[in-house]
Amino acid sequence: MKNYKQPIIHRKDETNFIRYFIILTIFMLLGAIAEWPYGYYSLLRWITCIASILVAFQAFEKNIDWAKVVFIVIAILFNPLAPIYLSRSIWIPLDIITAILFIFAIKIL
């Protein structure tokens, strides 16, 4: 009998963490419709970028092609290290569409 080490984080715990992180991202994206200080939008970029990378990894594991492309594009769009500057009138619909896409992402996890 081989002695296997138990993983530190079980697969179900990892999936639950990702789901909760996505839910946080959805609320922050929908909250971005309101007027906030600049720091909120900087934090939103970090959280959305990280969440989209996590979803993209899950999409690669499960071989879901549409999610791979969509969430890589979202990660690039919300990249906090090389930000893309758009007007507020463009960001609001993008935030709403991104939140809807994350709702679909919860279903594929």
C-alpha cells in the first residue's frame, strides 16, 4: 500500500473558493455602476483580472472553448498592470456584460 499525501486543499474546497471569489467579483462589477473613488476601480481591476484567470484555468481543465477565449479577453481588459483606459459610458456596459459572463462561469465550475 502506497503512502499518498493528502492535498492541502481538496478539489471541492478549491471550487467553492473560486465560486465565492466569482460572486464577490459579480457584486463589485455591478457596484461599479455607482460613483466610487478611484481606489474602488483599481481594486475592481485586480479582483476581476484574478477571477477571470481562475475561470480560464478551469475552462482549460474542462476544455470549454468559449470560456477560455472570453475570460482571457476579460483578464486582458481588466489587467491592472497595463490598464486599458475607457470612458465611463463604455465601462458601465462592459461591467454589466462581464458580471453576466461570470454568472455563466459559476455554472461551468
